[in-house]
Amino acid sequence: MDRGKQGLKRSTLTDSNGIPLYVVSAGANRHHAPLLHPTLAGLTGFTPLAPAITIHLDRGYGGTPTRRLLADLGITGIVAQKGIPAPFQSGNRRMVERTLSWINGFGKLRRCTERAGFVVDFSLFLAAALTTTRRLINEARFRYPWPTQATTRRLE
């Protein structure tokens, strides 16, 4: 039975540094597994791909359809195990959680009351674009310093 849970569920594809590459939104009452295929479809825009891709998934993806989809795409998937607390098995999943935290920093997404899907998607993609821009600027500040660079880490 559908509980009619309010809110937004996001499935996010990130690179190894936590930069969001593709996001898919759905209602909060949806299961995780059906969102995996549309999320991985975002990889088609990135060519050439690395020969070996590993994705880190949470416990909601631990079923046979997920394993079958990953095998069909030739992607290695590391799914969190049930019964083991999350801090002990987080590994590289921490980067994804950090990215979701950055995207949650935009209040419009934390308190999403929109009913129109295109408005929700626009807000989500805008938050991902701003998050990507912030990450690239911060990376450039440390990789390519300049003589008059501000000493504070805060972006003005």
C-alpha cells in the first residue's frame, strides 16, 4: 500500500571527487532500485569511459534486478550489506553522501513542496550546477594559486 510519503528522492551519479555528473528525481515514496537505470543512463554523455567503472550503492539497491542491470552494463557494483552499520562500510560512498549534503544546502530542495516535476528537476539541476561550480573553483584555488589570492577559504 502506498503511504503517500511527501518529499523528494534523488539518485545522484558522481565522480570519485564528489562532483555531481547526473541526477534523477522521484517522489519519496518510490523504491531506490527503479531509479538506478535512469541514473546510469547519464553515463552515455561521457565518452570515452574508463575501462573499469565501480559504483558504490547503499542498502536500498541490494536486490537481484540491480545485480542483473550492473552485469548487463559491465559495471562493478559495491552494495552496502544489511546488518553492518554504515560508518564501518562507507568507503568511497562518503563522497556521494558529501555531494548530497552539498546539494541539500539549497533550501528549496530541503523543503520541496512543488508538484510540477519540471520545477523540481530545474531546482535539482541548478543546485548540482552550482555545487559543481563551487567544487571546480575550490579545486582551482589550491591547484593554481596566484600572488594576490585571498587567505580565506570563503568564496566571495
